[in-house]
Amino acid sequence: MKFGETLVLLGIFVVLPTIIVWLVSRYKKHETDKRAEIALTAIEKDSGLDLEAFFRKMNPQSRTIKEKLLDKLLCVSSITMLPVSGWNLKSRMLSSSIFFITLGNILLMRMARPSPV
């Protein structure tokens, strides 16, 4: 393998995932800091505030374990089905049409999921 190919592979399989993890963790830290700042400001301004109700409204509703597992199943099945549907089946036209039909079905399954109340 040439140096350039090795460099590209290292960039894709090492640097890119590291940057993605760093960005996600930075975003979560920013969200936590922002929530803490809002909570401290609300506590400082209004001493008669019902803290339990305030924090309940401020925190997003957590999804159930079943919803989280169904999301993971959908993602894994999507990742599995896209390459399988994209394989060349004697004709590129047939292959690409199967690919886009599968992609459309995955998007429809995603939209048809009931949202948490």
C-alpha cells in the first residue's frame, strides 16, 4: 500500500471517529452547562419557585428502553440493508432502484414510529 492510501485510511478510520466523538461530547457538555446556567438564573431571580416542577419541565422526557432498542434495531437494519440492496444484480439500473426503494422503506419506517407522549 502506498503512503497516500495509508494516510487516507488512517484519516477515515482513526481521525474521523475521534473528531465525531469529540464533537458529540462537546455538544453534550455545552447543553449541560446551558441548563445549569438557566437553572441558577431562575433560582437567583425567584426564591418562591417550585424547584421540583421547574426541573421536571426543564429536563426532556426520557425514552423508554423499548424505544431505545427499537431505534438501535432500525439503525442496524438500515445499515445492513443498504449495502445488500445496492449490490450489482446484473444491471446497475436494477441495483440502484432496489437501493432507493430500500432507502425509502427505511425512511417510512422511521416516520411511522409513534412519538413518545
